[in-house]
Amino acid sequence: MKNLECDKFCANNMEVKNIGRKRMKEIKKDVDCGNRTIRVVLQFPDESEDAVMIQKFVKSILMMELEEQLKGVF
């Protein structure tokens, strides 16, 4: 896989939303990658114990999805 370096985030937005009975944090970031911009949106529970537990799963899901997306590009 080709190593792709992206510029630092050009936008950073975090807000807390009430979804049903749960409070969720939502983080939106735009990342400039060459001639394209990729928007990343993450939603996770606004409770530290849930967030810590989910952190490992989110990282692995993002890495797998990124690899799949880049297969078609390079």
C-alpha cells in the first residue's frame, strides 16, 4: 500500500447530541489529502467508561475501512 500523507485537519467540530436517551459526542473533521478532502464523522457515548471500551474497536474498524477505500485508489 502506498504511503499517503495528509495535511493537518482543516476543520474540527465537536458537539454533544441527545440521541434517544443517550448523550453522544459527535466529532467532525475534514482532512485534506492531496486534491481531495475527506470528512470523518465519529459518534460515541458521552460516558468515559463506554468511550474507553469502544476506542480499540473504532480504531480497528477505521483502519480496515481505510485500507479497503485505498485499494481502489492506488
